[in-house]
Amino acid sequence: MSRRTRTLQFFATPGEVREMLLRFRVEGLNLFEVVDGELRAVVHVDDESARNRLFIGDQVIAAADAFRQPARWGLVVLDPPAQDSGELRLTVLAAVNSWVENGQGFVDDSALRLFDRLKKSIAGEFVGSVDVASRSTGASQHYPAIRTTAGAIDLWRTGVRLVQPGVAGLDYLPHGEVAD
């Protein structure tokens, strides 16, 4: 079994991500969320639905527990941004091609192909990348793989911090910008 993953990490405003989700809908894709432990279709893309972990697929999924094995159902996972308390959290779009069921491994590249399609669809939204600086040492490094949108850069310029959940002691800055 050859496990492969795809991940796109980026800073975008909740409104920008909502617009991306609406574009996915126009492109004929389905959005799902977990409600009361079951996968359910997202009927309306609004601020509320754009705050929760979403699953994106190119087919209707009837299995209520499909979120437990997204690769099996060809689903891509989106952990959307959250903006609160002067912070904008990192958005993650991810896919994996393998899963285990009854002790046996399975591989299907459908989710990876869908991920590539989604990434291509939103590529024009990204205007830059980030530099990551350590608060304790001051050392910084450019991370071209973490992208930014114009809206995220504008928020940063107003004093909103760009943060990655679970990572402390680092400042994320739009590439080429200087922190105050």
C-alpha cells in the first residue's frame, strides 16, 4: 500500500474561504459537514458553515460515517480559518489516498485527483507566501509552501496575528513584510 497525501496550507479570511466554497459549488462539487456524528450535505454556504471542518466531494455521499474514511469516499478535507481575538488561523486543505478497514489496507487516488482540481481552482487567490519568525530567538525563515491571500495580508497590516493552531512561539508574516 502506497500512502500519499496532499496538503495546502494558507492564510485567508473567512470571507475569502466562503467565496472559494461557493466557487466549488458552481463547479458542481458537494460540500459536507459533520452534524451530530453524521456526515450531512451543506445546504447553504454561509458564515456558519464556513467555520466548521468541511468535506468536499464530486459525488453525493450517503454513508453517514464517511468522514471517518475520507479517502474511501474520495473526499478532500478543509479546515477553514477562524478569526477571533486579533488572530487569523491557518486554513488547511488536505487529502489522503489510503485507509484501513477490517485490518486490510486500501488505496484509491480519487481524493488526490480532487485535491489537485481544487488547488488549481483557487491558485489565483494566493498573492504571496510567509516568513516564520521565532519569538524567542528572532530567527526567521521563508516558507514558500504556506500561502497568503490579499485579505489575510490586509488583516495582518491592521494588527491581526497570523497563527497556526497548536504551534506556539512563532510569528507568521507575509513574505517581505516587517513586524512592528
